[in-house]
Amino acid sequence: GSEGVVQSRSFPCCLACQLAAMPSTRKCASVCIFGLFAQSHAAVIGETTFTSDRLCSAAVDDRTCSPLGDSGSTLHKDHMLLTLKAATGKSVCTAEDNDPWRIGTFVECCSGMQKALGKWTGSDHSYRCRPSAAPTPTPSPGPALSQTSVTISGGQVKTNILEWNVYYQNKDTRAIAKTIAQKQKPDIIGLCELTTSMSEMATSLTSAIGKRFKAQPGRNGWQGYGTDIFYNDEKWKALEGGVSTPSCSSIGGQRAANWVVLQDRASGHILITGGIHLSYCRDGCNSLHECELGELYNHLEEMNQKYPNAPVVWMGDLNLNVGNSVVKNLLAGKIGGRGTFRVEDVAKTDRNTHTAGGSAIDHIFAEHMTVDLKQGEHGSTGQGVTGSWLSGADHFPIYSVLTFGR
């Protein structure tokens, strides 16, 4: 049974009898928390906060105490937390600015805190307990974002949109453009991981496709891995656009959110486009992906309000297939707990888009019920062989032919 808790500023320790902790000997075990206030994991027992450098276990008759996770540890980390709670009769939680995963198992954040993913120290992303965001007050009526008046002559607009991750070390703009022009004649192109000159890429596209291409406005220097937009200037007029960097501690390099507003020169109809390249997380990182998507959607929603009749079509390498929960939420009009407009998968790619195989991880999405998709005019361009690179790229291009407007 518990012998209580001795609390001090530099050496708190508790002792609890663990009859089931060591099945072979049924010895009692001690649960010790050693620490200095200047170091690592902070926990709260009741109202007493302390910082611990080590949470470890040892048999009562063995005075050595090895850190949890070391080979000498005799108790499972989760079991140690239960032991600590049993010994004190109080709950354990993680205090502000400390990692709830510090001891190798999750310790809930204290009241008023929530886990947040970010780059807190060094270059790695990790979780910290941060104050919960205050409930968003109901805004008082005020002036809405001004809507932009445009002249529309009418008629349907047909557009061919292509997306391709060309690989960050690939500088061969001519090979990229030639590959695009071989199968398709897109008028809007989104390229991920493009790290070479935007103007040079536009020139190469113009030469290969035979139409005058321009780079999106607002792309003044590389700001991260996003989806850089190029458009046929003979068909489209760029009204505005930009690039921003999510403050999300992305993995594998900084990310970027691109957005562009294009107006069809013939009909006057407007299209909002853009995209992003999400971080790759082998074991999943929904919170990070939602953070990165949130940056993109901040701009798409703003443009959607400013141009209320314009459909939104965005694209990119998401490093996620359509069965992932983050993508499913996007289709349903959600980014985590945030509500937004619904989208449809208009590429509907039925093969791998990465040379290693698997499912499609590159996508083109359109705002729900705003565009028409013709059967057979979407998906893979048919270029690329699994196991081989395509014109210096480790991904394969996808496309979608869409119509909108009346």
C-alpha cells in the first residue's frame, strides 16, 4: 500500500507496493521521481507542481534506480503512471510548456492546457502542453470583406488542370515542360517541389506547349514546398495571388501555401486555384497536416468570400491517399474541428503517383457541386513506370478536365 508522498523542491519521492508488477517475485517496487526544476518533464500531483528529469523504478531491496525505458526498468511506463496515481490518490498531468510524451507514454495536459505540435527546441517538431485557445466569441455584425465586381459575358469555361511533383533537385525545366506537353495541353499547371527559376519554367512551358505561359503573381522567391501555379496567359488573366508559409514546424523542409485568382478572358468567369505540398510523416501526423492545410484554406476562404461565384480548385502532393482521415475530412468540409467548404476528388487517380508504388498521393480537389467532370478526362496522364523516375521526377503527373459557369 501507499506510504504517502514526500514533497520537496528538489527531491520528491513516493513509495507504492506493487504486488503485480513483478509476477515472478511479487516484490514491492518503489516509484521514484528525481528532478531539478530546471530540467525536462513537469508533472502535477494535485496542486503541487514539480519537474522531473527521471521517472524510474526499482525493487525495494535494490537501491539502484534506472530510468524508464532502460533495460533495467522493472515496470512498464503506463503501469508507472497508475502506480503514481495509486500512491498519491491524486491524478497526474503535464504542466504548461512541457512534453506530454516525455516519459514515453502520454500524460494528459493539466486543466486549461491542450497538446500542441510545434518546433519548440532545435529543429525537430514535438508536442508541448499549451494554454487552450479561448472560445471564439460570436462576432458582432460588421462590414464583410468587400466583394469584387467582375464583368461576365457568360458561357461555359473548359479548363485542363495538371499537377506534378517534379522533385526538388530537378532543375531541367525543358524536360519537365516537354513531358507535360507530350500527353496533355493543360492551361493551368501546379508543380510541387519546384526549386528552379519560375520565369525559366514559364518560358519552357511556353516553348513546349505553344501557348504563352506565366507564373502566378505573388511568388517572389522560394518560401517553401507548395504548389506553384503556371497558367496560359492567352486564356486566363491573373487578378491576384500569393504565397505564405505555415507556422507549423513542417517535416522535411518548410511548406508553402499558394493561391491564385484567374479570370477567363473570353467569358469573364473566375476560378480560384492554388495548392500545397504536405509534410511526409511515416507514422501519421494529423495535427501537423491540419495546421498546414489551415494556412492554405485561410487564403482560399478569403478569396471565396471576395469572389463568391468563383469555384475553388486546388491541388498538390498531400503524401496521403483518399482513404486517410484527413482527406476524408476535407471531402466532408472539415479540417480537424474547423468547418469549411466541401470538396470533391476530381482527378480520381486509380494508380500510384509515386515511383515506389502504392495509392495515389497527388490530388486535385474542386469545391463541391461547382464544376463538371467528364468521364475519362481525369486521373493519371499515363506517364511513368513504377520503379523508374520520369524526366528527373519521382512522381507521375495527374490531370483533370473541368467545365464550369453558365
